Amino acid sequence: MGNRTLLATAALCVTAVLTLTACGDDKKADAKPVEPFKGLTAAQISEKARVAMTKLDSFKVKGGMTTDGEHMTFDFAVAAKGNCHGTFTTGGASAEIRQVGGDTFMKGDEKFWQQTGSREGSSSKETDALTEMLKGRWFKMPAEDAKADDKFPFCDIDTMFEKDEKEGHLTRGADTEVNGTPAVTLTGKDGAATQTLLISAKGEPYALRLTAEGGKEPGSFDFSAFNEPVTVTPPPPGEVIDPEKLKG
């Protein structure tokens, strides 16, 4: 699985978890009982969280997951209109992403580009040349790739929190806390996976944590910094590689 595909899978997992159709569980912490959602079903609470998240101008998402045996961690700040910036790591390699104004830029370390060349079936000589060309520089993704479905979808707030009409059955568990914020626990199942969504019981009903235990794609995602300013700027033109130069 390519690095872009792995990152996209994580984002799609987040989308599914918000409706509890694809991800996990969370350890309960001691917390005072809260009852901000009195009279609401678990599904209604989940929907309130989804709607609240779609109204955000910005947030941060940080976490990790395993897909096809590959573990990935990521840390992103997401703004309106699909703009975002952050980093992800997989297989000991890391890359920085900036998505702004409809363009996507990627800056990987040496190991990242070595892995990318290997996955794409390039020869050792070709991979070394690619790595040298991109050392310390940004790669602007070609327009056809930037429009692909596996572009970084968790950089798009509307896509990430789109309503899923096929959500699974939810149950409400014990109240808990996430980094000191009181939260309610919603749990569901998807095959072998146990899925948990923790929603803030203080202020707006934002999703605070999404986790998965068991199944093929275990992982955990934390949301924070709701509506805090996020500014994303393109890399300096002199540090960007024209994708046309990489064509044969």
C-alpha cells in the first residue's frame, strides 16, 4: 500500500468511526457523572456530534492506526476550504504535507522517498535519483493525483464528517474523561472490531476521541484545538519540484 493510500485510509476510518461503522474502544477514566444529553439515544448523541464537527472552522487531529500490517502515525491541523498541514510517519519514514488553495505539496525524508520508489517498482538507480532530486524539497502532486479519491480526505471537514446512512447500532457506556474534559461514551461493533466514540459533555458536543480495538484496522484518533486559528501557506516556489521534471 502506498503512503498516500495509507494516509487516506486513516482519514476514511475517521469518517466511518464518527458514525461508528469502522473503529474502536477506550479505557474508562474516573469522572464525575454528567448528563448533558438526557433523553437522547446514542444515535441522536452521535448525530449531534457529527453536526457540531461540520460547523467547525478548524481543528487538530492526531493519532495512529495499522492498515495491511503497516502502522502509521499522523498529526494534522485542518482549516476550512480543505486547507491543512501536518506530518505522518510509516515504516520509520516521515513526510510533511501542505494542502492549500487546491494544491497539495509533500516533503519527505530520505527514507520516505526510498520507500516510495520501492513500492512503485522503481529500480534502485531510479529510486536513488528520485531521492536525490527531492532531498530537502517539496513535491507538488500532479493535478490528476490531487483530484483522486485517495487524496488526504481528513483535510476536508465536510467530507470527513459527512452523514453515513448505514451507521451501526450504538450503545451508551459509562461517562469518562478525555484529557480532563468530561465525555460520554458511545460504543458499537463492526465485525471483530469494537468501536468507541467519546463526545465532549462540556460546551459543544465535539468528538474528542475515536478508537478501534480488534479487527483489521486498529487505531486511535484524538481531536482538539477546535476553532483555533490555522494558517496554511504554500512552500516557497524555489523549494518546489515541478512534477513535469519527473516524467520520462
